[in-house]
Amino acid sequence: MAKVELQSINKVFGRVHIIHDVDLVIEDGEFVVFVGPSGCGKSTLLRLIAGLEDISSGDLLIDGEKKNDATPPQRGVGMVFQSYALYPHMTVYENMAFGLKLAKHDAGTVDERVQAVAKTLQLEALLDRTPKQLSGGQRQRVAIGRAIVREPKVFLFDEPLSNLDAALRVQMRMEIARLHARLKATMVYVTHDQVEAMTLAEKIVVLRDGRIEQVGSPLTLYNQPANTFVAGFIGSPKMNLLQATVVEPGGTWTKVKLDQGQEVAIAVDGSRLTTGDAVQVGIRPEHLVFGEADLFNGDQPSEVHVVEQLGNESLLYLANPQEPMPVVLRCEGQTGYKMGSMVKVQIPGHRAHLFDSDGNALPRSSEAEQSSIIS
């Protein structure tokens, strides 16, 4: 396998700057997921690694060797596309063997590799079928198998599960995770689905407008988002973000007042803030709690606009006087609350995040981290 290094990578199409000075190290054997909204540049970045697009400036290193001008086969990468890209007139065996035959491998080597990969991916009974005789999940496994037989240094996945239904996506996620554990391969995976990113990645790269917003483990990004963009993108439902004003900055606890709401003491280092600064309070839906007073209305409760009963959990969407988007509260299990119910919710200060006027996170204090681990 291989270590991949991106050093000040830029990509420009005409006058449009798509990728901006991306620096990233993908360690040997690491599973890295590029995630971000549509148009953020994640697929373009993957294609730059694959050699399907030219790098405008910067360097790409694979195993310490500069690969800017190398062809895809010379880079030692195997790519799995969203569309499967199987040859419809060829059998599963022929699709998987095609690349090896082009590379002039002898028939014995081709057969040995195809049979071994087919066993790994449970495709042995399907080798004589054509793609039209396969389900979507089986076609995707064939596409993955075609990449594996070439024994590449790096596997690249471009939204490979987008065309599958929900049940198949869950199944294929598990298969890809098990495959990575068996092969111990370097894998780079692109998705717009943050659930895929959270469940598959060892390291997530969050992109926005061709720039890296944050890099870290799934739980690091979930628990310690660097800014409001990451806070709002990672997590489903996303983090609640509420407008507030600083009342009393401090090194361990910072007191703020919600716009149209109550004062909350938050366990962050707000020593660089000043009284009156505009900030945003972030709180995950599962961290809101029922209380004696309401975060917006004091003694008066908030109205439940929508209830989503998911069986294992319930989501309450509460009236938000700050903006049209509701505040979301996640409850364990099933609930008796209905549309129109009135509830009082509060923000636990040790669970909340605080973001400055530029949207950057303020460092959480030791009290916040200890409370998060204990509770």
C-alpha cells in the first residue's frame, strides 16, 4: 500500500479556481473520507489523485514519489465509480479480468487473482453472469473487485453507493469496512452523505468551496467542530445554532444571552471575547434537556411543531423565535409528545459550543470535556 501526500494542490478550470491550496497527508493503510456539500470539490480532488484531471499547481506524492505527470496506471491507483462502469457484453469474470489482460498478465495469474477476489467478495457463483443479470449491490461488488484484482497501491471510491437503495447502502458500507480491514489498504472515499463518512472513515476531510475546513477522526469532528460549517454539516440532525450576545466573558465559563431568550453559562474559554460581542451557541439535539424554564420563553413553554417517531428515538421540532428553522430535540425511544404539545427545554452549559462572529469555535474548557466524558 502507499502514503499519499497533497502539497499546496490547486486546480483551475479557465478562470474558475476549484481547489485552493490543499495540503493533506493520507497515511499508508488509512481510510480517509472526503465529505462536503455538492460542488465543494471533493470529486475533483479525487480525480486529481487518480490522474483523471491535471494538477494546476502543487505536488502529489505517492510513496514519496512525485506523480503529477504520471498516468493513472503509473500511479498505482484503482478507482470505483458511482456508475459502476461495467462492460455490459462481458461476464463478471471478463469484467474483472479485463484490466489484467490489458496489462499483459499471463492467463494463470489472471485466473488466480480473479478467483481469489471473487471469493473475497462472494462473487464466485456470479462469474458467468452479465451485468444486466445482477442487482445493484452485486454490480458494485464487481466494480470493487475489478479494482482489487489490479492490486493497486491506493483505492479511490467516488460516491460508490449513491445509486443503491437504503438497505443496500448499509450492507455495502459494512462490506467496504470489512474489505478495508482485510486488505489493510490505503483508501480514499468521496461522499456527500455524512453518515457514510462517520461510519467508514478513520479520518474525515470536510471540504467547502475547494478548501479544507477541518480534518480529524469522526468523533473529533462531531465533538469538537472547528467552525459553524462543520458543526452544521456533521451530525444528523445537525447541531442547533442560536444567535446570542456575550454578557460575561471568562477563561473557564462564558455567559451569553440568547437573542429573544435566556442567559446561558457555557464551558468555553471566552477570554478573547468582550461584552456585547455577537456569537452563536451550538447544541446537539441529543444534548438539549427538559427543564423548569424554557431557553427562549422563560416560564412559558415552546410549541412542538413536528414530531418524528423513529422507534428507537424521537425528534421534536420546536418553535424558534430567532429564525424559521426549528430547534431540534432528540429523545431516547418513543415519546407521547405530539404536534402542538408545549415543552420547556434548556441548554446544559457543559454540553454547548460557542462560536465567534466569524463562525470559529472557541476552545472548550476542561470542565466541558470532563463532563462530556462522564455523562
